[in-house]
Amino acid sequence: VRTLCEFAAREGDLDFRYTPAPSAEEGIAGHQAIQGKRGYGYKSEYSLTGECMGLELYGRADVYNPHAGLLEEIKTHRGDLSRTRPHQRALHLAQLRAYGALLCRQEKRKSLKLALVYFDIGKNRETPVTETAKADELWQELEALCDRYRLWAEQEAHHREQRDIRLSGLRFPFKQFRPRQRQLAETVYKNTIKGDTLLLEAPTGLGKTLGALFPALMAMPAAKHDRLAYLTCRNTARQLAVDAIERLRAAQEEPQIWPLRTLVLASKADACEHPDKACHGESCPLAKGFFDRLPDARAEAAQADTTLTQEVLAKIAAGHDICPYFLAQEMARWCDLVVGDVNRMFDQSALLHGLTRQNNWKTAILVDEAHNLVDRGRGMYSVQLDQQRLLKIRKTAPKALKPHLDRTARAWQGVIRDHLETGATPVFLDNLPPALTGSLQGLVSGLTDYLAENPPDLALQEVLFESVAFMKLADSFGEHSLCEFRREGRGRASLSIQNLVPADFLRDRFQAAASVLLFSATLSPGVYYRDLLGLPEDTRFTSLPSPFRADQLRVNFTPKISTRQAHRNASVEPIAALIAQQYRARPGHYLAFFSSFKYLNEVHAALGSHAPDVPQRAQYSAMNPQQRREFLAGFREESGSVAFAVLGGVFSEGIDLPGDQLIGAFVATLGLPPFDAWHEILKHRLQQRFGAGYEYTYLIPGLQKVAQAAGRVIRTPDDQGVIWLIDDRFLQPQISRLLPGWWFETEAAE
């Protein structure tokens, strides 16, 4: 019944103004409190079933008194009831009346008393909205809802049938697979059918995007998958997925309609048509009457014979005067393939994870560029609290909030006093300051109560949201977390909870999936990703051979050059001489990677001084998007140059420079993270938990960056290139074993 009403009974404006709401636990407690008050003769969680317009309906009424002929639906709230949005109240009433219709038919009643009971959990106060309704009227309303839903449900059943028929015979869009691409596709297909978790290392040049999507889609009918989520860490990778879908679409037999609904989820910042307006009908014209016009827009989007990209959805939404961003959120419920950022499945309020749980979907997950998921996962479960924001609102805060704000301010001062001697140096704490977290709990409670009874206040809301986010992660603080205190000046302290091991948060996301494929050009060793991402113990790891010949790439070492911090100054001149020697021997486009802008600039200057005949250019900090595009455009120039860049930056992965656009790379660093206090704590924690502190903290993340950067050189079967690994440590077995094996299948120069 709830699903029926959410689909067919919503009406009115979209409204995302903040209204303090009970937590899930408070909502359950509120229901139990009301049910407990009703006493003898009342039945709680009363089961209702029935058939209407060919639909089998079921639900549970909160409270039913058969003797009084009274049916009650309980809705918990906090604060002024008038701030409950009209579209929410309409949905509540529709749900109650649908239950009433089923109850009258089930119990053979001609009429029924209905009570929508709003319960303020803060004040323990009931506000009933009552009426007496005739059974015939209720049933007619239910038939109208079911008629709307039935038509859609029939379309969905037909769509699913056609989708599965077509996907079972899906055609590959090219006459033949690329070298090793068939092996990739077979591996993905088998993993999807089995419902396993697989870490797949697929080297550059295999055609990973199409090679993963094609078999995963083809396996959907046999695996009985409801949805496929293709998740990436970059916008460019999402576009590659869209391109692959369009190739598959074009390769199918005409004039059959392509039955796969594909949605590309954009961020709210990118999709919003009115960023200067708030998300409610009194401010934004596209929120006004959103739910009244949504059905027609949804139907048009569902019938669109094209991928639902941001541009396509914007056009459909414009035709119905509704918000394109929230149209996309709605279509996530009805699309077979959803392409989006990894946060759509893995962050704290992930849309796709929520829908999977809510609808009991069998969802297959594909994660492209999965080597980035460790750092992305850490970021999703980290949060920062700023003293300055609190002090700013304290000056003008309402009197009712002063005690809470004063207590929190004193707690901040206590933390500062405890660490006065450290100055501006970050302090890492194994535990959260109890006085501060205790005061924050009171502040959250005070702000929530105040905002429930008073007009909206954006500054207070921001402090509330920041405090709630902090306390949410504070509740789960443990071995996977680290607390960092910083003080950058008077009134400018911050306290952050930093996640070290995302496994503890991501594990349930993977467990909810029907099958999982994480793939990248660099996923070795697999145990590192299994441990840090919380993958199952039986996760398989497969590394596919490179499609390229070893003689396409010459890998050179420099046993007499060290880039260690102590030897860095001495390395500048030899590296500049090496770059000049290589460029003169074979002029063209090169990338030279360094560990920092300081090191980069020193070698850049030395090369300019001693080899002015070698053209060069350099990345600099804080490049804007246009400057980045201009930097990349330089590789398409006919005349070559040496382009200096920072390892791990925007030019060290995710860029495609085939053919003569890039013929070589110099990597003058092992890419190791800095040996600072934070990384040493991380090393200690990972050593305690996994027994591989140094490898998991320094070696593997560093050499992964090296492999990604050097992987820019060979992109097609016709490319020829050279890599210079500039540091004597690259010759050590424990280092070289973490680099792509195919690099070393030919004799390397020294």
C-alpha cells in the first residue's frame, strides 16, 4: 500500500526546506507509545490484504479497534504541525484511506472512522485528524490509485520481458573483440552469473568499459538481476560508459526498440536549473506543482528511446516545468542501468543503496577505476567540525540557544587549552574529547527543538547539519577512525574525524549487491583492496595479460640516481641531463612526473639552463579547467615538448594520449606518501589490523600512482614508447613486483 500511494497519490510541491524530523528510532518509539496507550480492544500492526484492479495489495494498519470501528494511522513529527508539508500530508491521508478501503472490504464494513494521528515526539502530544468515511467512497478512491499504478505495472512487466529477451541475445558492436577482450568479457559474464565478488586487473588497451558492460548486461536475464549500477570516480569515465551503451544500441537489429533504460546521474550542482533558489514551491518555479506534473514527465522519460543523460532529462523536464535533478532521482527507481559516481552506492546517504534495500532489488555493481575507491571511501566517512562557525552564530543566537552554545564554546576552549603547546601543528587523538561531544549532543537537541518551533534560519541549520554529521560518525568512532585537532589562529580551531579503513562502512554495501566487479588497470595486490574495502574473504582476483607486446615499451632504470629526500638536490642535474639526452635521441611529446611542485620546478629550471634546445612546459598549482585543457592540447601539437607534472595529480591518470601525442614518460619518484605523523599512525593501525602497515600505507599506494602515470604511454597496439623509472629503488625486487609484469618481459636498459 505504501508503494502504491508513493507512486499514485503524491501531489503538490516539491519541498526540501528543513523540517526537524524524528530519527528512525524515535519514529518506532513514537508508534509504540501510541499503540501502548490504546489498551484493551485495540489491535496493533493489523494485517490487511486484498485484490483491486488486478493488483494484490497488502499492508499493516498501525491501530484498529473493531468494536469502535476506528482505524488509526500514526505519523510522528517534531515541532509545529503546520510545518508538515502539504504533499506529505496528502500522502499520509491517501495511505490511511487506502488501508480503510481494504479493511472495509476485508471486514465487510459499510463505513469506518478514520484517524490520522500526528504525534509530536518532543512534547509527547497527539493531534488527531478524524473523519467517518463510507466503504464505497474509499474503494472508488483505491480503484483510481490502482488503475494508475496498474497501467504502469503492466508497462513495466512488458518492459522487463522485452528487456530480458533482447539482452539474452545482445550483439557485440564490433566484428571481433580486441586482443584479450573476449577473455575479459567471459570473466565478467561468469562472475555475474555466479553472483561472486571479483577484483579484475585489466590493463590499458583491452577496451575495459565495453568489455565489462556488454557481458554484465547479457547476464542480467539469466542472473535475474533487476538493476545494474556502473560506478566511476570521474565524469570522463561516465561518458565512456554512455558511449559504450550507444555502440551497443547501434549494433542491434532494426527496427526493434532498444529495451534498456539507461540513466546517467549528474550532481545536483550540475543539474540544477535555478541554483540561486531554494528547493521548494515558494522559491523555485520547477518545484511548484512538481508531483502533479511528475507522472507525465516520468512516462515520457520511461518511453524515451535514448539514454537519459543530463541533457535529455533537462529537455523532458522543461517540457513539463519540473526539476530535472529530482526527475533523475525518480527515474533511478525505473531504469535498468544507472551510471553514476561511486558515492551513489557507497556514501552515507547513497541513493542506489537505499533503493536496492527498499525494493529488495538484485543489483549488480560494476566499479570502474576501482583503485580510487580506498581514498574515496575514506573521504565519504570523514567529517570536520569548525569552531569559527559556532562562534559566529553565538553572537546573534536566540536566547533559548545561549546555554547550549556557551557550553559548546567552553568545551572548545578546553580542547584548545589541552593542546596549547602544539601551536599550529596538527594533533592526532585516539579518542574524541568527551566534553565536546557531550556538549554537541545537547546543542543538536537544542537546535532541533528550536528550529521545530521557529522560522527557518540558514546559519543555525548549517551548524545543526555539521554537528549532526559529526555526531553520526562520532557514534561509530573506533579503530578505523582518527581524530585530528588543528588550530590555525584565535577562534579558528577544527576537529575532524578521519576514516582510515573504509572497510567497516563499505562492507554492507557490497553484501547487499547481487554481484560485484571492481576493475582497473592497477589492482595489485588484490588482498590490499579486499582488506581495505571490506570485500568478502572469498573474493577472487584475476589479472588479465596485457594486449600489448613487450617490445612496444622500453623500460629503463637509473641505478645511480636516488630521489630520496636526502639525495634530492644531488639528483636535479642528472635528471635534467637524462631528460635532455632522451629528447635529443627521439624528439616528441614526453611527460615527466615528480613528487612535488618544488622538485618539479628545480628540474624544470635545470633543464632550461643546461638544455635550452629542449622545449618544455610545466603544470602549476591551482590550474583552472581551461588551463588544464590548454595543457592537454599541447600534446596534440606537431612539435614535441617535455611536459612536467606532479605524480598523483590531474595529469597522471585518466587522460588518453595515443600515438605520437605521448611517446615517453619519466617518473622521478616512487610516489610514496610523505613520512609524516598522519601516515605513521595509519601505518601503525594497518600493521595492527592486517600485518602490512608499510606496504598498505606507503608502497602499494605509491607504486600504484607510478603504474597509472606510466600507463599513459602505450594506449594502442601501434604505439611505441619509453619509460624511465628514475630511482635506484625501482630495481629492488619488493618494488618491481608491484609494477605491471608485462613491462619487464623484455630486456631493460640501464
